[in-house]
Amino acid sequence: MAKKRTGKKAHRRLDTQDVQDFLEQSTREERQGLVVDGVPDADLFFVDKGGEETVAAAVKAGQLPRSRKEAARNKVLRSAAILAAPHNAIPAAKSVPRKPKGSVLAQQQAAQQRGKQAGAAAGKKGSAAAAAAAPSFDVWDDPSEKGDGWTAGLLPNKRQKRGAAPSVRQRQLAAAAGGAVVPVAAGRERARAAVPAVEIDPAGCSYNPDTELHQEAVAAAVAAENRKLLAKELEPVAPPRTVDYQVETDELALLQTLDGGAGDEEEEQQEEEEQQGSEEEADAIGATAARRRQEAEKKTRKDRNREKRRREAEDALEEQRKLKAQRRELQSLAQIQAELEEEEAEKEAARLRRKLDQEERLAAEPPRLSKHRFQPMPLQVLTSDELAGSLRRLKPTAMLAKDRFKSLQKRALIEPRRKIEQKKQGKRVEYVHGERAEKAQERQAELAELRAARKKASKAAKKAGQQ
């Protein structure tokens, strides 16, 4: 067994006075600050000589003015800055493009920053430079040869389709502003009917049309009116507010007023009591039989084990049946692939049919913008009696406002509306306090007078009979 050491360790007799002095000094400096009396000047200060060389080089290169007067002369006047501000404005896009991710976003931000810097530099040069940078348009240019032409800068910006290339107007404005052209993000556009602003009526609607064309136009107008009448006839009919009722022809009322109704009610009550008693007896017999059957069908452990083995065997057979069906499906992969392709072809055909149906529907009527359907304006065709063959004898009609309103609805620019008919005011009933009681008293007085007259007449008849 090793000898136990009972003496003190040697490291406890080490001198730590210098460490404690250093810690106290650092703590004092942190609280009171550095004692600068014993620090040399080279550690506290330094002479910066690089600024003079940089400023001299900038003045020599022309980046900084040589004097304050020259700097004041180089400043842009406030009036010139105000005149140059509209030319440096960047047009705002109608639809906010989606923010791309990654390096594309960084590239667009850099392009926008360069555009802003170029606009600021153009503003410093003055309004003359900004006017020179503006796009110029040729008034006598042929727009059919060069797309939009000079009208693209004068007309308002049309609604651009998503995913389409930027127009001439957008490219020119972007070039004038010094920015990049941002295309509109691709996406779904609301379907809109391709209807012209001004529709031309058929030739049969003219003031002096051909006979065949006029008959065709009249037939179309008559067919439209017949369709309206047929649709009105097929509308559901509201139930009547009042129904004629006669007590003599009502079988239910006659049965209720027949004599002997009290006896029938007593017989029905007795039958109900007998039926209720028989039902209670049957319920008691059924409960007793069920209890006996349950006592006879008590299962032993052997029966439970047998049922458990049977259920396990059925589960195993079901699992084997599923595996066989899965193997059969794996063997018929080619057939499944053919079925999937056929299903995809059917879906594509259905999609094309829906697209064609939508196009036909848009050609026939505008899209639904409200709960009301669009009602087209009736065809303005003259009858055979109204045909005069001359514009002088043509009957004038004020239809311009209605025609323009229907055109806006058909082009899906405004929603279809329905004329709100004024509701008919109901019959006003004036109530007079106490009028009902007064009428009742008057009728009671009339009845009393009639009774008195009847009694008087009967007395007179009796006296005449006795005489």
C-alpha cells in the first residue's frame, strides 16, 4: 500500500503578485480611461497625408471645382431641373411583373440602377440634352409597314397580353428613360368576345333592300320573337295567392260535419287501446325468447379458438388473393400503359371540345359578368309596309344611345343590367279607433228592431185569429 502524502503542495507557494497588479491596472484603465501621460505621441496621433494627393488629383482631372465660384456655376438651376424631371421619369408598368429568383433578380436590379444613374446624369446636363434624347416620330410614316408606328407613342398604352413581346411604344419609352424593358409575366387572361365596336346590320335591314335579303331579315326577327315567347311560356308559374273554396264540394269538410262522428271516435279509441296491448304482449314474448336464445348460444373457449383459426385462415386467403391480383396487374403493364394513353387522348379531346364550345359561346354571347344574361337588341328591320325606297320617307328612330349601350355589354366592357320596375303600392287601409265597436252596436240595434217588429206582428196575428 502506497504511503499517504500529508504535506502541502509546492504550487501553493508560488508568487502571484505581478498577475494581481496587472489585473488591477487593466480594471482601473477600463473604468477611468487610459493614462495618456506615460504614452508616447507616436502611439496617440498620426499625420494623414493621403487626402491632399487625392484632392489634387481630382481637381486636376476636372472632377472637383478649383474654387467655390466655379462649384456654384456648375450647379443645375432649379428651373432646369424641374423641366428635365418629366423627361427622366421611368414609366410605371400596368401589371407588376413577378419577381424572379437568384441571379436574374440581381441582374434586373443592376439594370434598374444603371437606368437611374443614366437619368440622373441626363438631368445634370440640362433640359436640352433631355429633349435631344427623347424619341422622335415621323408624322408622315406609314403605320401599315412599321407596325405601331408613330401612333404608338401618342395613343394610350393598350392592354398587353401576358407573355407577349414588348411593343414599339414600350421599347421607345424604355430607351428614352435609359432602363430595361420588362416583359409582362405569362398567365391566364380572361376570355373576351371578339366583337367589333360597331357591327354592320344585314343587308336586308336597309331602307331599299333586295326582296330575298329582306325576307331573310324578317324571318330572323320573327324567329327571335318566337324564341322569346316560347321561353316565357316555359318559365315556371308561381302559385296563385287565392284559391276558390266551397264547403259543399269539399269532401273533407263534408266528412267532418256528418252525424255519428262521436261514435266513430270511441270505436277508434278502443281499437287503438287493443292494438297497444297486443304490441306490449308481443314485445314481452320477444324479449323472453331472445334471452333464452342468448343463454343457449353461450360459447366455450374451444368455440372461440375455432372462430379465431377460421378468421386467420380467411385473412391469409384474402392476402393471397391480393398478391395474385397484383401479379396479374404487373404482367399486364403494356395493357395498362395503352389504357393510360387512351385516357390521356380522351382528356385531350374533351379539352379541345371545351375550348371549341367556349369559343362558340363567346361568339354567340359575351361572358357572364353578372347574374343577368345578355339580352341582344332586336333586329332593326322594316316591314313590307314601312319600306318606302327613299331616305326622305324613312321613319326616324332614336336608337343610338341604346345601340351603344348594348354594344358595350356585348363586348363585355360593362355588365348586363335589368331595368328595375317600380313596385305597385298596395291599397292603403285607414284605421279609425272605435269604428268597429260602433258598427257592431249599430248592427245589434238593427237586430233588436227586427225582433221587436217580429213580436209585434205575431201579437197582431194572434189577436186577429181570436176575433
